[in-house]
Amino acid sequence: MGNPLIDIQHLSLSLGGKAILQNISLAVPRGDMVSLIGPNGAGKTSLLKCLIRIYTPAEGDIKIDGQSLQGYGSKALARRISYVPQEEGGSSPFTVREYVSMGRYPYFHPFSSSSAADKEAIRSALAITGMSAFADRSLGTLSGGERQKASIAAALAQGAEMMLLDEPSAFLDPRNQADILALLSRINHEQGVTILSVTHDINTAAITSRHAAALVEGKLAYWGGTDELMENDILKKIYGISFLFASHPKTGVKLVIPDAP
Amino acid sequence: MKTRIPRKSTCLIILLIATIGVLIVTPLLGMKTIPLSALFGPEGGDSDIFWKIRLPRVITSFIAGAGLAVSGMVFQAIFRNLLATPFTLGVASGASLGAAVYVRLGLAFSLPGLSGISVFAFAGAVLSIAIVYGLTRIRQGLSTSTMLLAGVAISFFFSSLILFIQYMSNFIHSFRIVRWLMGTIKVVGFDSAVTMAPFVLTGGVIVFALSHELNLLMMGEEISTSRGVNVNKTKAILFFAVSLMVGSIVAVCGPIGFVGMMAPHICRLIIGADHRKLAPATILFGGIFLTVADTVARTLIAPAEMPVGVITALIGGPFFIWLLMSRSSSIWDMR
């Protein structure tokens, strides 16, 4: 493995006097697809927010492609990392095209209009996500799945080599979940975008990702391959409950079912 | 039947032509209609009325309307709130308090090109801006919700002080304060326009320069930050630029309501939410709207005048409701 794209060393974060993340060290290889799992309140979203500087860690260091996060200007960082926040729904006055074009902000100058490169990036992002036909629709009129694809298109238009996603398939029906996961897999394989995605679905993590990181109460409880993750003692350490195991009928990938009492 | 809206660029061209038309026609209208031929006639009479009274008043109205409208647009974007107005953060209350203090103290002075009441009103506006910014900075960062709450609290506090001053004033002072609070564009010569112009022009240029950022701020601070916007710096620049713009306008014209809240909504319905086109449309529409409203205010019961603040909502309200009802989608989910 060469230089990791993201190298997190001894990261700690406190918010309002409460320790949210403690001594996290994690190196995400370039081109990888990594799932970030863990119970509610474990600090998964906070870790993503540290990576895009919404939160400033109390201790530790984050390097993006070998350069300290603090060394990046706002726009320079946005050219390296894009972010798809948790879908909050609600209304918005913008069309899909207008929203996706906002992904090109790191390349805009004051008073500037879109360049040919911007227009091509927007067209390509809409095409890859299958949102071209929705381009002139208002975001407020989209379904949850369409809106999530629009958010991914906006992040894709950013042209960054790393995409962070916060529960991209939460609140979606099975078909839309499958669509979003297939889309992320394509973005990873065909566009070469490194993906770090928060999920509560262990099976999704096992099927889509090569590596997984697990946080428990702000500490890194697991970091390694998803195959090795699917062991009862490891999952029990993360979630505090036992799991039953089965095999995916087509791929043979190990799947889990919570062993509810 | 739903109204068909022309293309955005066509709308902007229509607004530009309407602006030119309004700026040419409205100074000719009034208690007495001035013929075009009289404009370049000998000094005195109609020529003087046009050049020294009507034209300065029309220019002042246009600048004030444009500034208030674009300020409302900016605050609605920053706070992601349909109800935000140029006065949400207490600038108008600060200015009104300054004006009330001036009247209550019975002062009578003026600076070159600026009346004493405008000086006090502007000082009040600056005081409210400083307090709101200071309160917001006490908490880490520049939290939008803290700023909004601080602004609303200051606004109520200053409004109470104004009521207190009114209560403690004699009838004449109290009447002057109430009339000032209604908002009136009563100017002679270009001094008022020249006073506001630097603030409105600077604010306008800053808003144009930050139109991409305004789009992103409407999507929320997380998305803005992740796209590369320095959110706190952008909000601080917009806050000061727009608040000073509003302060200068309110100092000259008083707190004229409605135009700042509704003009951006009307333009959003017509031209969409992209601030690159919405900002120029709002500026032109706000300017046209207040100029027409002021023309109505000074002609409706001529030779007497109505406060323009009364007219803005009277003619703007029904127009806005008609536009809202004629569209198939809500104001925040356009097209």
C-alpha cells in the first residue's frame, strides 16, 4: 500500500466539554471503499465532520495526501474531499441542476459564471447518477431516493478524489437502497473515488466495502477487512449483542442477523 | 389558469426596461404633471420642481428600495428563513431609537448633506449592529441562530425603549416619532441619495461577489463548508455590509416595511432562487416598487402626502398574494 489518502493520527475531539472522539488512528488507502460503523452516538458523523473541518479536533493530526489538513485552504480542501450529509429532506428553492452546479464552487471565482469544464463536470455528474432527466426539477419535488442521488451528483461535480457520506441509504426503500449502493460502487470503481461511508447496516458494509472501521463510545474498536469483521466476538464488542450468521445465496458473503433476545 | 413566466434573462431585461421607464416617468408625475418640454426650460417653476425635488426623491426611493430588497434577500438566505427582513437583526429598531432620542432631546442641528435625525438614526443603527455582532461573537464562531436570537432580542429591547421615550414625551414629540416610524421619503436635493449611495453600492457589489456563497448558505452551513465556503467569514462580511446598508437607508427614510421581505420572494417566484440572477432582479424590482409606492404616496391625497410605509404593504400585499396564488408550487419549492 502506498501513501494513504487520509491518514488520521491520535485524533481526539471534545464538544461542550464532552469527549466525542478519543485517540483515533486510521489510514484510508487511495481508491478504497470503507464503511464506518458503530452504535448511535459513537462519533461516526463527528469523525467525518473533522475531516471537512466543521469540527476542530482538540488533539491529533489529519493528513490528506501527505499534507496536514490545516495546510489546506477552504476551496483547496473541497477540491480533495466532498461530503454528502445525512439527508434531511425539507424544501429547497433550487433545481437539481442549480444544486449540482454548487458542487463546482471550489473552482469558481467572484463574479464568475460556469466555465466549459464546470458545465462538463455538471453534465457528467448528472449522467453518472441518472439525474439528467430531473435536472430542471425543484429539489423539493423529488423523492427521498432521487434527492439522495442529487446530493451525490453535487458531491461528484466537486471533482474530489475522496467522498464522505453520512448514512447515504438511510430512510430509503430497498430498491432505492440498492440503487444508491450500486451507484457508490460504480463511483468507486469507475471514477476511482475513495469512499468513506457511515452506515448502520452491517450487511451493507460487508457487501459493498473492502474495509470497515468501527467506533464505540468515541474509540476505534475495529479497523480492518470486512470479511474479518463478520465474527460474533468482534460484532458483540461493537454493538453489545450477539449475531446470527448466514451466507449470501449468490455471492457467499457472510451476512448477519441480530440475535434478538 | 397558471401564469406563464418568461425565461430568466428575459425577465431581467424586462425589469431593466421597467427601471428606465419608471425613473423617467415617475418624476414627471405628482400633484402637477410636468411636461417633458418644461425640463430644460428656464430656472424656476416646473424645471426646478423636477430637478431639485422630484428627481432627487425618485433617485432616493429607488436606491432605498433596491437596498432594502437586496438586504432582505441576503438575510433570508443566511437565516434560511422566509420571514427574515432587513430589520430582523434590530438595525431598524436601533435607528428608530436614535431618531426617538434626537426628537425627545429637542435637538436641532444638521451636518453638511445630512439632517440631525439621520445622524442619530445612523448612530443607533451602528450601535445595534455592534451589539448583535458582539453578542454573537461571545459564543464560539458566528452561530446563525445566536445571531438571529440576539437580533430579535435587541429589536424588542430597543422597541420598548422607543415606547418608553414616546410615553415620556409631549404630544408634539410623540407625533414626530410616530411619523418617523412610518417611513417617509421626504428629501430636497441629492444629499440623501449621496449619503446612502456609498453604503448601498458597496453592499450591492459585495452581494454580487458573494452570490455563489449565498446559494450555498441556503443549502445549510454543513454543505457550504464542505463545498469550500469559509462560512463564518462570509456571514460576517454579509452581516456588516448589509446592516450598514440598511442603517444608512433607515437613517434617511425611516423604517419602510414590506419591500425588504416581499421583493425577494416576488423575484424568487419570477426568476428562481439562483442569487446570480436573483440579486440583480431583486435590486431592480425593489427600486421600482418603492419608487412607484412613493409616487402613489405623494399623489394619492395631494397636496397632502401619505407615509410611503403605509403604501408599500397596501399595494404590495395584494400583488404578492395574486402572484403566490397564480403559481402551482410553493414559494420555497419553485417550478
